[in-house]
Amino acid sequence: VKPGESFSLYLYDSNGQRISDVTYTVADPTICEVTDGYVKATAYGTTTVTITYYTLTFECIVRVN
């Protein structure tokens, strides 16, 4: 993505329903920010967004260039 662009990042259950009780953590919050699954690129670079759902974790690499 480019600075200023955004995208949605959600988890879904096996029935296709969005899982809402997750926690988002950004490794480098100067590169992007996440609000309720909405990721906004703020600066050039690469970082990881980690989504935690109980004891499970999922990672998404975000590249802003």
C-alpha cells in the first residue's frame, strides 16, 4: 500500500461471521495504525500487524512503499 491508503483486516469464523473480540498489535506504529480492523498506512516501511484471538495469533506483513 501507499502512505494514506487503507484496507480492512478481519478474522472470520467457519460460518463466515466476522470475529470481533480480537486484539490488534502493530510492531512499528509509525508505519501503520489499526482501528477496529481498519489498517491505515502512515509512513514508508515494513511492519507486522499481529491479531490475537484468545491463545491464537495471526500475523500480516504490511509494506508501505
